[in-house]
Amino acid sequence: MSSPPETSPPLRPPAWATTLVAPFRPETSSLVAAFAVGAALAPLDVLVRRDAPFAGAWRQRLALAAATASLSGKAGDEGDLRDTWALTRPGADPGPAGRIYAAWRALAAGGARRLPDIATGLGASPADVATLATTLDAHMRSRAPAPLAAAAAATAVASATPRAAPLVFEVADLVLAARLGWRAPVPLLALEAGRDRPGDAAWTAACCAAYARAAARACDLHAELARAAARLEAVAPKLRAKGAAAALAALLDDDAVAGAAEIAGMSERGLRRLFDRLVALGGVRELTGRPTFRLYGL
């Protein structure tokens, strides 16, 4: 459960880096945007390489935010999308919004090796999947700086597979992670891309600006979850329930854990009691506000 000490203040991009590109304007030069994204990705790179015990929860919460952004409000807010996923029976179809969320979750958890599943889930044909794999490989091998390689990959995917729009951002994040040497992608581009799309005249600069702003958001979320994980670690010695360690590991690894989740060594009733105790101790939050079908997370 121990985690490396968080720097004080927490690592995040310098304010001037995001100020340069917030908001992004079409007249912003590619050089300015590239300067901003370089400064913004540097602290994020440090956090990714720390691989904190709560890294799974961090990536999955970013996946939830990315899925919500890519749906442009069509599936409600993050809470609605979280419910769509959590309350769907195993093996059942979670619907269009749930499939998009599933794709982001797979990206955050598995990266490039999950690309066929991700693409198929978003409606890509076998031919599209083959094209995506070729495109991904080519841009992962690119000698261009990571954000520029990601922007170019997004453009290639938008042209080749227009039927699976979220893949544009997912492939860009895969390329960025590969070029930076991260073990798994961090959902970023969809968080801040807004209406900017590959093919726009200023796309490369807009993509770099979006990555700069998204990196700042990801760093802020990392700091928030570091504090939450520290609170969870502080109350852990007070827990006596058999299987508590597995429940705590699940909370550190995902955005949310259902009160009825299958946790080794714990009954459903015992898990609900454990989570209620953790809430009372300030170790976790109940995320729904409901009396039933509750979800818990950092």
C-alpha cells in the first residue's frame, strides 16, 4: 500500500505553458504550441514513470473523462456513463455509449495489444483493424517528436476509418505513449480536443495545445488521487475484515468498485459493510448518492 512521497507542491506543468494555449486560437503558431506541450508533458512523464499504486484508478478515471468528452454529452455526465458500465450484466451489451467507454477502458488497461478489440467494439471492420494496425506501427516508429507523431497518426486514422471516430484520439494516445516509452497509454487527447479535428488547417498546433492542457488536467487528477490513496492507506490498519486487502487493491486499480463486486474472500454483504466502514473513516467515497447499487472509489 505504500506510495512514493508526493512532491510539494505536486508536480504539474508551469502555469505559463497552459496559458500559452488556453484557449487555443487558430493563429497560434505550431512552434508556440510545441513549446507548450513539451513543458506540459515533462512533469506528466515523471508521474507516469513513478507508476504509483493508484495508477490503475488514475488511468481509468481519465478513461471515463475521455469517453464522456468523446460522446459530447450524448450519454449524460460521467456519473451516467459510470452507471451504464457498472450496472450492465457481464456479457451483456452496454449499448453504444457503454461500448465507447469500454474502448477507453481497454486502452487505459492494455494499450496497443488491445487495439483489435477496441476497434471492433467501436464498429470497425476487419479491414479497418488491419489498416489501423499498419498506421499505428508506422507512427510508433516515426522519428518525429511524440506529439507531432500523435497528431499525424490521428490525421491518418481520421482519413482511413471515418466510421469509428473515437479511434482518432485513441490511436493518437497510443502513439504518444509509445514514442515517450510509457508502459501503457494515458487517455489525454479527447479530454481537451474540443471541436478541433484532424484535417483542420491548424490541426497539428491544435493537437499540441490539447495535449498541453490535458497533461495539466492529468497531473491535477494524479495529485488528487495521491491524497485519496494516502487517506485510504491511513485507515487500512483499522480494517479487520477477511479479504480487505483485495478490496483495497481493487479500489486502487479502478475508477469505481460496485458494492456487489466479486472480491476474493468476501461475501457481498461483507463487502458492502467494509465499504460503508471505509466511507465512515474517510478512506473512500460513495460515488452515486444512492441507497442501493452503490459504487465506491478514491
